[in-house]
Amino acid sequence: MTLTRAGVLRRIDAAFPADPVVLTLGGTAREMVAVAGRRPNHLVNLDAMGQTVGVALGLALGLRGTRGGRVVAVEGDGSLLMGLSVLSTAGHLKPDNLVVLLLDNGVYLATGGQPTAAAGADLVAMALACGWAGAREVRTGEELTAALDWAREAAGPLLVRVFVGTEQIRTDYLLADPAILAEDFRRWLRAPTGGPADV
Ligand SMILES: Cc1ncc(C[n+]2csc(CCOP(=O)(O)OP(=O)(O)O)c2C)c(N)n1
Ligand SMILES: [Mg+2]
């Protein structure tokens, strides 16, 4: 059975409760808030298509050696393709704490479901060819469990391409000011609360 985006987001939140998580724009961010609530360790990259992984890369480089754990980017296929050069930059800089969880539904769902070019692109091969430490595809719940365990432990940068369906759950709009979202996250980063990455 095809994985749903909301279900995968719930699993991501449970797998990384105390690590910085940078969320791509649109329905992904809204669905994460719907399934997990506003979490202090989540940075919503509101409207900034193409920049999610770059923001996470900067965080990963800045935080490397200062705290345990990972920096997680939750990205969409359309948004990744918009800023694809980040694959070569991250492969070159090799932050061992960076994890990219790509939720690939094959479309620009937020703007009406137009197909992206992801279907014809072997993004795992591309990441590996750019020097990433690991990359894999996920299609089932069992594969997701194994990939999340792997993503918590293995040396990065790591890319997990999770194939999800186009089903969406009903959510509220996310109308918070991006400056406030960023400031909340910054405050948490300075004084993290609640979880294993604290130690
Ligand atoms: C530069 C830019 N172009 C277009 C948009 C409009 N836009 C918002 S979300 C989105 C689709 C993103 O696709 P994807 O990353 O695959 O996420 P999905 O909607 O499928 O979850 C688009 C085109 C935008 N926010 N910024
Ligand atoms: Mg998409």
C-alpha cells in the first residue's frame, strides 16, 4: 500500500523528537503541524521553495561538533528539483550530521498536482554521484522503519527518497509570520528542551 504523506510525517516526528527539523513549504508543513502540533525543534521554511535543504545544510555545518544528533530536512520533490545544486554542495562539504528525507509524490501538489520531472530522475544515484555518504529509496512501512533507524545512526550526508501518494489531510492554514517561526526555532536551538539530543 502506498505510504501517505501525513503518516510518514508522523513517523519522522517520532524518529527525530529533539533534532532540528527543517520543513519544506506548503502542505507538508501544514500536515506536520496537523499531526504533530507546533514543535519547537521544527523550522517551517514558509514559502521558500527550493531552499529547504540549503537551510538544513547551513544548520548542519554550523552545528557540527556542537551538539549530538542530526539536522533533518523534510523536502518535496518539486522543491528539491528547484534547488538541485544543493546535492553537489552537500556532497562536496559532506556534513556527517545531515539527513534529507524527500517526500516524493511526483507532483507539485500544493499548486494543483502538475507532474514534476522527478519520475525520470534517479535522485538516489544523483546524490551518490555527488559524494553523499548514503542514499536509498523507501516504498513500504518496513522500509521506512529501517531507513529512519539508519538515518539516525549512519554517517551522513544521507538522502532517503520516500515515495508517497497524493492524498492530503484537511489542515488549517499556516499563517504565522516567518520571522516569528524563525525566532521560535532560534530560541529552541540556543536552549533545546525535551529529548535525547539534549545530552
Ligand atoms: C519560487 C516559488 N515558485 C513557486 C511557488 C509556488 N509553490 C508553492 S508549493 C509548490 C509545489 C511544491 O512541490 P513539491 O516540493 O513537490 O511539494 P508538494 O506540494 O508536492 O508537497 C509551488 C509550485 C513558490 N512558493 N515559490
Ligand atoms: Mg511533490
